[in-house]
Amino acid sequence: MIDLLDESGEDLTTYGYETVNLSKYKMTCSKLFVDTKAKAKKVGFEKGHYFILNAPMLSSLMSEHYRLLAAEMAYRLEFLFKENKIKKTDKILFVGIGNPEIMADSIGVKTVEKISIFPFKKNNRVFKIIPNTYSNTGLNAYEIIRVFVEAFDISAVVLVDSLATNSLSRLGSSIQFNDAGLTPGSAMNNFGMPINKSTLNVPCISIGVPMMISSQDLGEKKEVILTEKDTKEKVEFLSSLIAEVIDGLM
């Protein structure tokens, strides 16, 4: 299964896909609104609003990108919150998807660890959990999240996860946002239960960063998972960035 919308192999421009150039460092933002079931079937992605920030020079100019990426991320996330009628008074559950033992799969975990919560504050409305992976716990992430949503009357779920890409140049250099949710493990064809509005009955915002690539996508016969040599640095940088943006929206 393809994680990044623009790697589906389809000519998405016929469905309204467009890319705009941003201010510096060859940064771009692409978007596509999958607004009908027919379009969703054709592009192979769930209905929803999709944005992809691309920062091809991030590895060489990491610190210079921080404020620019933060502003662009905040703008798109505010749109998704507004589109889904998520209000500042709503109870929001932040979920870090991934395996904390594998650096390339830990960006969701690292991000949610850094999100600020105020558990002793009266009428606290921000919650966060890290379900870990089915292989480590024997528990499906969807089931864990569903229990929390129902028990605490959660109004919206925000998921953060590592994605897979079929391009080495995209590793740690793209950020995809959508309100279509996600399916844990889909990048490695280890499918869990989809986590989205249809399955949880609340809006689900997803933030994903491609940190892995399968060697089979590069023509290798034996499949292994490839990552960048600066994966740890990228994970720390991007998890701090995403957490700061989220804190600013709360």
C-alpha cells in the first residue's frame, strides 16, 4: 500500500491535485481534496483533505527550515481543524503510532511524548497515548484508541506516524497531513484496523513523515527496510517541530 498520496502512480492533476512553491529552499506544498467516493476509489485513498509539505533541502539546512515549516504546518492543520469543526473546547486525543524501539518508526512516539498536557488542570481537554505496535503488545491500536474515545468522550483524534516512501529523496523531507485517518502498519503491508471517522465516529487528523523505504522499491529481490543515516537527527528535529506546532494550536 502507498502511504504518500503523490506516489500512487495516478495522474492526480485530473482530480484537482496542485502544487505551489513556497518562499525558500525549494519548499512546496501539494494538496488534493478527495471529496467523493468515486474519486477515492480512483486515486486509492480515503475521502478527505490531503496536504504534503516537501522540503528537499532539509538535510543540509535543517535549522533554517524550522520556523518556515512550523508556519506552513500550522496553517494547514488549522484548516483541517476548522473543516472538521474541531473547537478549542473539544477533548482531543493525540496518538503516537509506531515502534519506540525502531528509530525510523518512532516519530509518532517521539512527537506525542513532547506534546504538552495539563492533567491537573480543571477541565483538561488534551490527552495523549502511545499504543506501541501489535507485535510488541498483542493489542490492536484501533481497539486501544476506541476504548479511550468512548471512555473519555473524545471529540477528535490526532494521529502521528512514520510513513513509507518509494523515493530516497523523500525520506524525512516530506510531511503529509490529512483528515482521512490512517491504517497502522500499512506501509509494510502489515495491515491493522483503519483509524478514521468511519471507524471511530469522530474526526481523525493524521500527520505522517516518510522515514522508511523498502529495498524492493529499488529493485532488490530480498526485502529490507532502508532509512537515512541521519534518521535520529531527523526524528528529533521533526518531532520537536510537530509537537511545538500542536502546542501552539491548543
